[in-house]
Amino acid sequence: LDMKWCHVPVVENPMLGIANAKGTVELCRLTNSEMMCRLEPSCSVDLGQECLALSLDWSTGLGESTQPLRIISSDSKGQLSLLQIQESAAALDILAQWKAHDFEAWIAAFNYWNTEILYSGGDDCKLRGWDTRTGTYTPIFTSSRHAMGVCSIQSNSHRENILATGSYDEHILLWDTRKMKQPLADTHVHGGVWRLKWH
């Protein structure tokens, strides 16, 4: 249901993260041998019973190799899962798992400038922020500015403190992450915003 390439090589190979309908996050490495590229399974982790893995994001959004490498994933039960990749990329470990939304957690993303901060959006129309240093029991903010489910979030890797969110309410909101009470801008795009990407 979602897939993203890690922004940096993992154990000297490009690595693809996949969130799938089996409720699993899988990592596959791209190898090149005898003039042929091949995508080979590396490791996976099950997020729980009877759930769909809906999204994932890498902690490497600034193109720097953060150690340890981490992934945040969201699922159909409204949970977030913070994962860590072992150095050899032989296994994924679940560092934390928590209920973040009342319905599907459509999207989860890192703040690329401070990867201890995470964002999530759900079918409960909520955008939430989380600080992994202080625990995941209470969000550091909750916004209900979107009128429908929040299904896309991306931290700007070019400008610190800028965040974009999208919803199937057909609005893209731009935020200053230092002041999450109200967005900097609100643009109606005449269609659901399922994915966002900065250029």
C-alpha cells in the first residue's frame, strides 16, 4: 500500500521499504550482478494481527545516514510502529507501537530535521505530532484543521520547520512546525490529496 526508497544506501545497497496489505513492513535490497538488477528480500516485521500496513517513512529524509536507521509505519488499526533496522539489515525491530488514531492511521512521517519528532494523520480527521524522547502516550499537539481524513504528510527537506499535509477534504495545508495552532497557508486543490512530495 506504500513503498519508499531509503535516501541513503543500506549496507552499500539501495533499499526499498514496503508497507503491505498483510500488515507487514518489508525491506528489499537492490543488487546488481552480471549486468542485471534484482530486488531481493532482506527482512520484514509483522505489525500485528488483522491489520493493513498503510504507510512508511525513513528517518533519512535529509539524505544523511542517521544512525540507527529507523522507519515509522502506520496501520489500519490506528497504530503507529517505530522500527529500527539492525546494522546488517538482517532484521527490523519494533522499538515502540502505540494507538495514535481512533480509526485508520493513513500516514506517518518523520520531521527530517529532528527525527525524534513524528507526525501522523488519520481517518479521525486529526493531525498529530509525537516526540519519541518523551514517550508516545500523549501527542505533543493535535490539530483538527482538516475536515476529513489526513492522508498525506511530508516534512520539507529544503526548508527547516515547514510541513505539508493533505486530506481527502481536498486541501493542502502548509505549517510552521514551531506553531502548529494554525497553518501558514490553505490551498483547495479540487481533489483528494493522497500523496505529497516536495521538489
